[in-house]
Amino acid sequence: MKRKVGVLMSIVLLASSLAACGGGTSSGGNSASTVQSGGTESSGTAAESGLSGKTLRVGTMPVTLGVPVQYAYDKGYFEDAGLDVEIVLFATGAPVNEAMGAGEIDVAVSGMASVYALATGLYTYIGDGSITLDGEAIYARSDSDIIQKEGAIPGTKGSAETVKGKSILGPLATTAHFMAIKYAESFGLNADEFTMMSMDYAQAYQAFIMGDGDLLATKPPYTSQLEAEGYVRVCGISEAMGSPMVNAIYSQNDIFEERPEDLEVFLECYYRACEELNEDKDTRKQVSMKWYEENGITFSEADMEDEMKTKIYHSLKTLSTEEYPFGFTMLSIGEFFTEQGMIETSNLPNIEASMNSSIVEELKAKAGL
């Protein structure tokens, strides 16, 4: 049984929106997010399987990394397994971290901003999320002096002279911010030698095409729109990282300790959804575009084709392998941000200490992998 839908998008509105959710209301506008819950709480199925019978509140975003969560919910995988899941959506990873910090959600399926949460020592990293092979990038205008010279990293453009002092639009504590720092660093510049103008992705895109800022660090669908409009790609996530970026799944420490069966069922359903979405491109395209549209994100057929080429999903077969070591992205980004002074050196060990692959290994063993 599915309950009611409420709307929010900013952590500032979190408390009031969750309260409104109980009344089944919905509000529109740019600050929109969805709260959904399946009603299996205290069911006999849950009790028989060792599940807690409590709702598992999962925070994510209406982007690639969150699609398997919504897909598993819509297909009834959580409900069939006796797990009551409530999905809460946010615009970016920073408010997901804030909601975890406030205890408003139990599990986060989130992006690069997860590293800041993991550095607190309050959470347990339980699984690897979606994989970004490419697609997120930094763009300049076609008349920019930055594009006149090939960059220090193959596939990039710019120089220390042309990038120093420039402004880059994009949200802080996200992949966009990481790319900006790595891009500047490739020319021997540090974070103090360019200006990061903090805006969410939609706002930054609109500001950039209206003439604000020198560069735009962004993600799909804005990347393909910029390409079509003649803007020039100066650096991508693959060049910035030197390896694919893997998103995060982490839980509150007490949830991991007290409700491991709930988390195992959640991950089992999540990775089942991932495998199905990988194998059936038509289904992935249909459910993704429908979900994005429902959450106010404009995505064309071409945008979706680009996304499916550059972003894929983990399956149990690819988890904890030589190609994708468990938690590698969070560990490497954590080290980088510590070097940049964005994470306290004393907190860096918390990231590695948060890593716990026991649930993933249990699922792989059950699958004979």
C-alpha cells in the first residue's frame, strides 16, 4: 500500500515538509522534492524475516544515482520483501548530508558530497552506488581565451595564465566543486586562485548562458545542452579524477548496528534494480525520463542517450572487484579534500573507518559470487 506524496527540495523546508507529508499535500515550484512510503511496517513478513518492521527513510536525488531506488520502490521489491521504505528527495548532496546529520533520514544514496558526512565518523559506508564514466564537465564560452590552448591534462583546455582569477559557477561540495579544484590544480593553481560562485546546477546554467561567470561546472542534462549551443568543454570528470567516479550508499551508525537485516534487504533490492536497468535500456530510459519529469527536470531523448553512455550501475558482480575497489572514490576524494584543507586532517581516518563491506559480501555469497 502506497501512502501520500509531499514536496520539498531544500533542507530548510525539511521539517515542515515532512510534517505536511502526513497530510498528503503537494506543492510545486523549483523547490520540489518527493516523500514516498510503502506501508509494510509491522507486517508479519517483516517479523518472520528478522526485519525490524520499522520504516527505512532513504534520502537521494532525482538523478541517475537515485533511479534504482525509485525503480525498486515502484516495482514493489521493497514491499514484497517486507521492508517499508520512505524515499526523500533533495536537489544536491549537501542537503542530504544535513538531513542525515539531523537524523531525518536513515540511509543516503548520494554523490561526492557524501565524503564530508563520512569524515564525521557518524556513518557507515555500506555500498557502492552508480558509476560515472564521463558526462560531468566544465564549459567555457566559444570566445573565451581559455580555449585557445590545450591543457596540461590530455583532453583539457586552458593554461595557468588564462584560468587564474577566473570565476566558475556551480554548487559547492559536489562533483562540480571537485572538478573545478582539480582543473585549477592541473595548472599549478590552488583553490584561492579562482572563484567558485556557489549556485545549484539549474541556477548556475541559467546564469552562465545569460553571461555570468567565466566557466560553468555542471552535469547532465546541462552538459548536452551546452554542447548543442556551442559552448566548449574544457575539462571532464574523467580527466579530473583519472578514474571513474562511484557514488555512495551510507547509513546512520545506529541503523547499521541495530537494523542490519533491513539494510541487507534494501541493498539486495537496490542492486537487483541496478542489474535490470543495466540490462534493459528501454526500461531505464522510460522510467528515468518519467521520474525526472515528475521532479521538474527537463530531459530530452538525446540527453537520456548521453546519460546511458556515461553513467552505469553496479551489480553484485562488479562490487568489490579489482576494477572497482570498495569505497575507492570516497577514500581518494577524502584524501584530496584533506590536502585542500576542506576536511580536517584529524577527520580523514573516519572515512576509511566508515567502510564496511560485510553486507555486500553477504549478498555476493548468497548469489554464489
